[in-house]
Amino acid sequence: MTLVLFFGCLFVTFGPALALFFLFIANNNQLIILTIGGSFFWLLSILVASLWWFIIPPLRTTFAFVIPFSVLFQELGRYAFYRLFDWGFSASTRPPPPPPSSSLFFKKNSKPQPPPNNSD
């Protein structure tokens, strides 16, 4: 019975998130990278917020100061991820450099040579 309860709770908990992932996100590689990167930056912001809470002892008892700082760290992490993603996306969509000059391959003011005549 505990195994049935375990899988029931597992599917109820992760079912909606997995359904959204497989229906909308898994079809696009860029969305997968965006989802994993956003999750990583969210975890970093929670880590910074918990370190802030641990370092300053008066914050441990007053949640009125803990919550605004946590929200601030999450928004800073979101902005940092946006800047990183925008920088990477603009670098990947930048037009390629122009090809080398044609003067490297052809002489200037030269006319194309006609093909040789093989009338033997």
C-alpha cells in the first residue's frame, strides 16, 4: 500500500510540471536551455538569500526583513539571467563577418579566359 501511495503522491506532485514540460518545452531546444538556466539562477538567488539570512542574526526572527531581501535577490538573479541570455542570443544571431576580399583570388581588371578549344 505504501508503494501505491508513493507513486500516487509522485504523479500528483510532478504530473502538471512534467505535462507542461513535455507538451511545450521539450519540442524546442532553446526553451530547454532557458528553463534549465532560469532554474539554476533561481537556485543561486535562493542560496544568496539563505546566506544573507544566516549571516545576519537579527534577520532570523523578523520575517518582515527577510522576505523583501529574498525577493530582491530573486529579481537580481532574474535580471542577471536576462542579461546573460540576451548577450548569448545576440552573439549567436550576429551576422557573420564579410568574406575575404575577392582581390585575394582574382587579379583586378582581368577578363575571364575562355575555355580552351578542343577541336582536334
